Amino acid sequence: MNPVLKLLLEGEPLDTAQIGKILNMGQAAVESQLAELRQQGILLGWRAVLNPSFEAERRVRAVIEIKIRTEGTGGFDVIAERISQFEQVESCYLMSGGYDLLVVVTADNLYKVAGFVHERLARIEGVQGTSTHFFLRAYKKDGFVITDEASRRDRPSVSP
Amino acid sequence: MDDSGRFVAHHVASLPKSGIRDFFAIVSKMKDAVSLGIGEPDFVTPFHIREAAMAALEKGRTSYTDNRGTLQLREEISRYVAQNYGPEYNPEDEILVTVGVSEGLDALLRATLNPGDKVLYHEPCYVSYAPSVKLCHAIPVPVRTTSQDQFALDPAALRAAWQPGCKVLVLNFPTNPTGGTADRKKLEEIAKFAIEKDLLVASDEIYSELTFEGNHVSIASLPGMRERTVFLHGFSKAFAMTGFRIGYACGPAAVIDGMLKVHQYGIMCASIISQEAAVEALRNGRDSMLHMRDKYRERRDFIVRRFNELGLKCHLPRGAFYAFPDITSTGLDSLTFASKLLEAQKVAMVPGTAFGEAGAGFCRASFSTSYERIHEACERISRFLDSLPQRK
């Protein structure tokens, strides 16, 4: 794997100067590699990973399972791409199994999610049914375990 | 006033305190210090191993075990050692499960040394070797290793250090704090010497899985050595299980029997919970171990390169997770360098002299930490070096 990408995926908060030092390649080279990864559509962008309990005081998050009728509607891609345009939609996946699309949405409150479902989603041609589930509590997010942050605090800072 | 010191035995009172403790006391009170002083894995024990310990508790497996350790664990150890190191040990009477290698080495020394016996070991070395020997009323005989040899033990130096009365030779490859390793050729010469002088070899191979260059060779696997070697190993480093306090000794039955006496009266047995976790580590821990080893290697390459760029000459450690840069170009001795660095830039490194006289002129930097911390530590060290007037 591209060493720059490998380092990014490890999740340490490093800037391009630091990455350059670590990989012994200079900041400019790191930046041009990142530009290339973006150009290739491999690296989509950066987001900070926040503790969901901090976010939860401000936003609610839900997953919505959506059943789709494809006849006469242009197929999954057309519908999924349309749904993905809404800014409330954080991610959108085509799934195997009992429903077709899995959509993660965030909104200020429960009513806004409800509004999104019945005013927006339900009106899209081809959407046959939805099932909405709200997130209650997070235990692990994007590889970060949230519950055991204090687990290593007893480790001595100097040991033989 | 506490005058209870008069009860402490002379040979205990005369032992120096570990040089590491003083640093720990300062660093632990310091805010935003960056510590390169940590002698244990940065990783939490892989979850499947922790889960095995939880399962042991759940099932109520909370009793004593056989003094030697559970037969199940000894069988796994026998298989693992044969597969990865060569020699085959009988789980019935040639394997003893210990509370880490520290207890294993202590039991071995106490089981074999008579007062006045001498013990050869290479220096710089782990902090417990000389004190453990002295606690047996025996005499430590250090053999200096040097950065020119990448801190591998030079058989000629060993021969020169030998004196009448030497009974045991302690080896530790890869070495804490230098990352030194010994290749087959060197080990063969050492083995020949051990046979010639009829030495019992205590081989502490706790870092053996963390060998980055070439293959680790155990001296116990060389011809004529199995019958005079006690192979000491454990789970702390390879499987990030320091807090489980679990290790083992493999060797000829009569020596293991002697160790068993020390162990059974002093310790009884290792914790059954740790023993259950150890079984899981040996059965299914290889992938996580290899993953951690790769991370250590990457961090090693970075820190060693940075030290050399900063003008602190540093050999490439071939194993373990410590860099051991030469700090003599600063004009400071190890302790002064480490103290001033801590005071001025809040970076903790352990002075080489904590690992014996031969460590003078060096400091130990653990790279068992994140890239971010290593990077930050090196930036601070760079600023510190710039501030030194005597810097050449």
C-alpha cells in the first residue's frame, strides 16, 4: 500500500510535514502524493472523528432502511444517487438482503428526521417503504473504542 | 523516626536503587512530558487473549494450578518452542510456568548458585541481572558489549572476562536496552566456550519474536547446549501481556526440578487466569504478534534515522523496541543528558548507565509509542541539542 495512505489509515493526527519526516520524503512529496490520491478518487477527504456522545447533544443520527421498486424508475443507481444529494444524508449504500438501500442521516432533532422521511424520501418515485432506526449510544466509531479511554492510565511513564 | 533500616539484610541494603525509579518519579509528576522511557508494548493485549482471561473468570477457573503450571499450557509451550526455536521439551518435567521471565531468572539463579559462585552476563543489560545475582550471595561478572559490534556479545571479550568460579552465563538476545542480537556464528562460539568452561546458560529470549533483521537463533538449539541451557521466555513483549506477569522456563529436568522447589515455596504457581490467557496467545496470537512487530519495525526505522540526522549516532537495533543512541557528541554524560533533556524539553529517556557501566555515553529510547510522540520527542531533542553550548 502507498505508505502515505497507510499512515493516514492508522489514524494518528499527523500533518504533512510530520508525515514527510516519518517517511523520509519531504513535505512537498507527501502533498503531491495526497493530491494524486485525491485525483484518482481514492482519497475523498478528511473528517475529524468526534466522540458521538458529544455530537449527540447537538444532532440525532438515524439509519433508514429503504425498499425500492426499480421498474420504470431508472434502477437503483438513479434513486440512490438522488437520495445521496440530500445534505442530511451522511452515507448511502446498496445492500443485499431484506431491503435495498441503507441510508445514514443526521439532523438537529427527531422531528427533522421524521420530516425528511415522509416529506422527502417517501415522495421519491420508486421508494416503496422505509424503516427508521435512531442511534442511542456509540461504543466504537471509525476504529476508536469509546468506552475504555482510561484503560491504560496506570501504565508507568518510565519502566525498565 | 523510622530506624527500621537496621532490620534490612546487608546484601539487600547495599543494592543500589534502580536508576529508572528516580526518572519515573519526576516524569510521573510532569505535565505534557513525552516519554521514550517506557519498557513495555504500547499496544493493549489483543482482545481475543483478554477474552480468554475473562472466560477463565466466568467459568470459575480461579484455583491454584500444578506448581509447574497447567499441563495444557505446558503442552502448548512445548509445541511453540519446538516449532519456533527448535529444541523439544517434555511438558511433564522440563517446563516450568513462571511469573514472567523475571521470576524465572530469579528462580534459576537461586536454584543453581552457591554463595561466592560467579555469573557472567553481557552489559548493558536489563536492570535486574546483577541485583538478582547479588541476592543469591553470588558475584556478578559483567562482559562489556560495544556499539562497534552493535552490542552483540564478542566471544573473545567473554573469554577474557571469565574467571575461576564462573558457573552461569546469562544471555539476553535481542537485548534490552541495546537491541543487540547474536547470529548463529557468534552463538556457536559462545556455545563452544560454555561447554569448555562447563557453564550453565540462562538464555532470556523475551524479545525473540521482535527480531527485525535475520532469523532469531536460540543457543538452546545448538549441538550440546540443550543439556546446559535454560531457555527463559514469556508473553509480555511478543503478545503485549506485561500485566499478566506470565513466562516460562524450559531446560533439563534436574535444573527445572531445582527451580520448581524455589518456585513452589516462593510463588506456589502463576495465576491461572494468566495461564489461560497464555494458552490463547500461543494458539491464536501469531497474527496480532506479527502486526505489532511490523509497527515496531516502522517506528524503529524512523527514530533511528532521526537520531542520526540530529547527530546522535545510533546503530540500527536488530531486535526489541529500544534505540540506544550515543550521546557523547553532546559532551554530557548519560545521566546529565537525560536529566537536562527532561528538565529543558520534558522528554524522558533512560540514561544508559541504568543498564550498567557499559551503558555510559548512551541513553535508551523506547520506540514502543506513537509516531506522533516519537516525532514530537525528536523535535524537542533537536531544540535541546541546539541549546547546548558545548555541542560540536
